[in-house]
Amino acid sequence: MKTKAAVIWGPNEKWQIEEVELDPPRADEVLVKLTASGLCHSDYHLVTGDMPMPYPVVGGHEGAGVVAGLGPGVTGLEEGDSVVLSFLPACGQCSYCARGMTNLCDLGGSVILGPQLDGTHRFHARGHDIGQMCLLGTFSEYTVVPKASVVKVDSGTALDKAALVGCGVPTGYGSAVNKGEIRHGDCAVVLGAGGIGVNAIQGAKNAGASYVIAIDPKEFKRDKAKEFGATHTFASAEEALPVITELTRGRLADACIITTDNAEGYQVGEALTLVGKQGRVVVTALGHPAETSVTASLFELTLYEKSIRGALFGSSNPRFDIPRYLEMYNAGLLKLDELVTAEYRLEDLNEGYDDLLSGRNIRGIIRF
């Protein structure tokens, strides 16, 4: 079949909206008609070349839609089912899945390779095979994905909002609650108040943190952070430090979540200065592949038992947490409507990323 999709043909190029050929689903694969896709900063790493995937690629990894076809061997799904796509597949059988760490499933190693799990491609254009961001490629009207990436949700779910629960919401929320271990009465700091950061703020607030400090140079994002539960906002860590010191009577923060556009080595050192004894620094933002150094006080790391932790998908479990977050939304315990700053057509994808980079939106979505 033919479908319209956004393709990136090489680093530092614009997204090209064009008609592409999409193969039918093979064994254990699902054809999905997309309702909406989020504009996540991770897809922009394809533009900059920071995401080491072979070009060309259909972008998009944060999507929801309806099952439009099933490949051989697929069970538990029917055409017409509402689904959210997880950018991390979960096989349920590897040692990591067996221990509940489905975000670290062995299949996850395939998400930056380009082809599907069997080594072949589903998208084709201009005589080329085209890869799919995180095996998904949600910047397309239709896509074919592994069943391991599909999470069935209740019929009637608002799929335009549910798309955000495929990546941004669990990544931010889980980074605060699961990896940051924020508890009642804690002081939490979120460094970067974009689409991931505001969800970390939601997580810290719902976990019962007394103080939730948002740090971002963009005034628009600082204002938005307050809507999601930030008690204080600052333009820099330097501005925040004396206030955090006063609020905590010198103990400093319990956790700092790094959710900036790109993780930089110096930010780890900044975050460590903001947390106190046994303070946790959680690195959620994706760093540059070639950057291998961070700035930190090893003296304080040992004597104050501080720790630095990585977080992928907020250490969340896609099949459990995606429906759970939607239940929280339905119960009024999680903000999703407020996350969407602007909606775009697929043809306006480049404009959407211009808005994201200039700090004019928290989360943009493509509505198909």
C-alpha cells in the first residue's frame, strides 16, 4: 500500500513529506493506522546526526492509533483495537523482561538499526529501503510495527492524548518516581522543563515532594512548569542553588532529574552541586554519542554518597505503565491535555520542530 510519511534522508537535512510504499505486516507484526504522533526531541537527533541510525529513516516514535491489519501469528489483537505504540519493544521472554526490566528488553538493541526485527524493511521510496525510528516510524499515516511494540488500550481512549504516553509521559514521570525515588516531603529539581521535564515535575508532585524546582532558560517553559506542579522556577542552576539551600535548611535537594534537550557533561556536575547527602542525579536526556566525559566532584561523590543514574523510558514497564497512566489521566490525576501546546499537519512537521527548538511549545502533536 501507499502512505504519506516524513522521511529524513541524511544528517542536517529537512524532513521530506512524500508518498512511500509500505509492505504488509509479516509474522508477529501489526499494521496500524495512526491517529496522532508526538513531536519528541529524540527524533530531532536524526536531523543532527546524534542518533546513530542508517539513513533514510521514517521518523516518529510517539504514536497511537487503530489496528488496521495483522500479520501471521499475531494473537491478542483484532482489527479496530485502539493501541499505543511503545518505542521500546518488550518480548516478555529475555532475562531482563523476566526480571521486570522490560524497558531494557534485548529487543531494544534493534531500535537504532533501521530494519525490522527480521532484518528487512517495510518502507520503500525512491528505490531505497527506509528504516523506522525505534522500529515504529509514527510520522506516517500508516505503519507496520512488531507486536512487541504494541500496547492495547481501552476502546474510546482519546488516542490523540494517548500518543504522549508512548514516550514523553512515562519517561519523565518514571525518571522522577522510579529512578529518582522521590518520596513524600522530598525536594526535587528538574533541569530542563520541556516535554519530558514537565512530566518529571508531575511525577515529583504526585510523589509528594514538598518542593519541586524547575530550571530552564526559557521563560515560557518556566511558566508552564508551574502549571504542572513546580513550586519554584529559575533560569539557571546558579540562581537556584541559594534558594534550594534556604528551603532545605542546608540539606539541598534529594534528587535532580536532567531532562534538557541534550545531556551535556557539565550538567552532571551542576546537578551534583544541587543535591545533598545520598542525593540522586538522574540522567534522562540523551547525550552526544561521542561525549565521554562529565564534570563531577569525586570527593563529594564518595563522602556524601551521591549517585549518578541513567534512566531509559523512566525505568517504566510499557505494558503495565501505559494503561496505568491513561487510567490516572481519566481519574484526573495526570495532565495530558495541557501538555499539547500546538497541533500540526504532517506537512508542517519542520515548522513544528522549529517551534520546539525555539521553546514555543511543550509538546506538539501531528494529528492525522
